[in-house]
Amino acid sequence: MHSFTEENYLKTIYHLSQLNDSPVQTNAIAEGMKTRAASVTDMLKKLSDKQLIDYIKYQGVTLTDKGKTTAVSVIRKHRLWEVFLVEKLKFKWDEVHEIAEELEHINSGLLVERLDEFLGFPKRDPHGDPIPDHNGIFEPDQNIHLHEMSRGDKGVIIGVNEYTSAFLKHLERLGLTIGILIEIEEIADYDGSVELLVDGKKINVSKEVTQRILVNYK
Amino acid sequence: MHSFTEENYLKTIYHLSQLNDSPVQTNAIAEGMKTRAASVTDMLKKLSDKQLIDYIKYQGVTLTDKGKTTAVSVIRKHRLWEVFLVEKLKFKWDEVHEIAEELEHINSGLLVERLDEFLGFPKRDPHGDPIPDHNGIFEPDQNIHLHEMSRGDKGVIIGVNEYTSAFLKHLERLGLTIGILIEIEEIADYDGSVELLVDGKKINVSKEVTQRILVNYK
DNA sequence: TTGAATATTTAGATAAATCTAAAAATTTTC
DNA sequence: GAAAATTTTTAGATTTATCTAAATATTCAA
């Protein structure tokens, strides 16, 4: 078995390698794990010895198949527990991330499968992130960041990529939650802020916010 | 916050001090924690520094109020999660102990209270053990071990005090599960084995088994 | 293409939880 | 009540994950 720390490293490396395909750098991992580069180097050696990553000194790391499987399994558990907390225990979507960070390390294959079944095999977590299935397969999706859309485009908010309570509460105040239909009214050249049409009302959101919202606009 | 290990020590000390009121001995803790006496001594110093136990060298330990509160909180979580696993995720009563050993350390007060509510504020776990309430209060009970009963006594099986899969499966084969009404037909002087009347049928159980079954016989 | 800036690794420490072996305290037995 | 047996503690190592400071490698920019 892998320690909590090892699992968290794998998860972080997985997420970082999704952003840009190139090998993940030590400093990026250090930032993601909120630790120092020297600590990352130590752990990379360990993960490499366990054949969970391919690691070349000074060149960064990529996950091996074994490492990827482990990372996806942790992500699956994280997202299923989030669904449980929101759907069954009435938590708000901005309250579940921290608890799921703990629950994701509970170690029982049977538990995960029973939980999945109990929840009705959900496809997405409360933040709109896809939940990989039993075999680690993600449903293919054609999402786009809000800031990549053009004037007149329409779509449904399908997810976010920041999970702080501050950010999620901000979205809620604006009425920007999962499943909401939006339309791009205007994009300001000046600062990249965007005017949206939501439920008949006009809303202005900053560029920072548009970069953190995923939209499904098939 | 306390580490998983610290919480497990407190839980073990709590259970041992329930058996006989006297201070709990180092060796007993070592056995309960499946570790060495030397390791126990180290941890006792630590727990003592944190004022979770009263510890006198060579004399054994008792929990302080603070230590007791922590132990009971962990036990509450353990038992609530067991109810969840059996009632909601269709686990068998002999499959839940190990998983609950992990879940009991998840650290969120709100989670425990929401879980309790979701489960309908259960009073007992699947093994018949009482679940302390929000304030750490156990429902008073007048249970007795099966081996303390006399010929002719009747009662309802309310719990067990061993949780190995082997033992629980054995009980199931005998039809001795929580809620079953039993009557003592005969107690053998020879080996202390007991003949029970269960559901109209006669069943023989060894002394070892009778020592591990709790009966409510009001 | 070389010097400066940046990124990464190494070296050496620290803290938590554990271990074995040996010493010390307590209890039991005669 | 002293010797033997048992229990507990101490001393010193080990493992995991972390840290700071210094050294080294890589990249960038003039």
C-alpha cells in the first residue's frame, strides 16, 4: 500500500500533467503540495523506486501506468465521497473538498464500489468534475474554459477548477452554479472581464473568474 | 489535533479500563495495540505531556477527562460508520470493523453530526455496542455476558465483544445474531459449555463463545 | 556563449513512531 | 525477607516525511 503522502503526490502530479503534457517540474509539485523543492526531490526518488513515476534528474517526472492507475483511483474516491457529502449529508458544494481529502485515502475496494452503487453511479461530482468509472475511464467531455468562449456563445456551466470556499461562495453569490445556462454578452478588451446573461440578468465577472469556470457548449 | 496513533492508544486504554477499573498496565496496552511494551512507554510519556492520561511510572495509566472525551469521540465515529456500512452499503456485520478503524479518524465534527442524523440517530452499532451521543453519553444498559446467566434465564442477544470475521461467521452459522431471543437450557459442569434454546431448536456453544456474547435480560 | 538568474539536488537535521537489548523496578515465591 | 520471575523503563537505532542551507545543473538574456 501507499502512504497518504505518496497518494497525494501522485494526485498532484496527475493534475499538473493534465494542464500541459510535458513532464511535471519539481517546483510545480512543491507548490501544489505546499512543501519545499528539496522535500519533493526526496519523495520523487521514493516514488521512482516504487515504479510509480518516471523520473530523470533535473528533467521532471511523468506517471507510469501504475502511478496513473493509483492517482485515478484516489481521484475517483475523492469525487464519489464529495457526491455522498452533498447528496446524502446535505453539505454545501464549498464545504466538501477538505473532508474528501481525508476520505479519499480510505483503503477498501469494496467500499468504493458499494458507495458508487449507493449513489447511483454518478458521472460528475458537485463541482462538475467527471468521476472515473471502476476501470479508471473518464467519460469523454468537450468542455472549454469560460475565458475561451466568444461573444454570443452559449453553454452550461459544468465545472470549476478552483475549490476554495472563498471562490465557490463568490460564484454562488453571482448565481453561477453547476448546470446554469449562460450566454456571453460582451468581453471587455480592457481587462478581459466578461458580461454574462444568466437567467435573464446581466452579470459581470472578472477574467480571473472566467479562467476557473468550465463550460459545456456542445 | 491528535495523530491516528494517539487516537488508537486512547481508544485501547479506554476499552481496557472498562474491563477492570484499576489503572491500565503497559503490557495490556502493548497487547491491545499489537506492539512492544517499550513503544507503549514512549507513547505514554507523550500522551501524558498532552494531559490525555495520568501516568505514573510502573503504576499504569488512567485517562484524564480530556483523554476520555477524545476516546469516546473516536468510538462514536467508529460505531456510526459501522451502522452506515451495514445499513446503507449492505456490508455484513463481520466485514465492517476494519474499514471503520480507518473511517473513525476522519476529522470533521460536522460530518459526524450529519452522519448521525442521516442514519436516524442509531443507539447501537451492528454488533450491538451502544453508540455514545453527541455529548459522549452512553445509554445506560443492563447487559450481562452469556456465561454469567443461569439455567432457565431468557434474554435477547444485544452484542458481542469480539469482532473477528471468524468469530462472527461462527455465530451466524449457529444462528446467534443481534436481536435473537435465547433461553439457557443447560450448563455443562464439565467444560462450561452451554445448551441454548434458539427459535425452538437446541444449540450447543462452547464456554469461549459464551464469554463473548452480551445478552440483555431485563 | 558566457554570466546571471532560476531550478533542482545534496547534505545534514529534526520529529514521530517504532524497534531490540539491556537495565531497573515491582511482584511473586519459597 | 531475599532470590527469582515478571513487568516496565531506558538507551540507542531505524524509518518516514519533512526542513534549511549550500552546492550543482539548467535556462535565459545580452
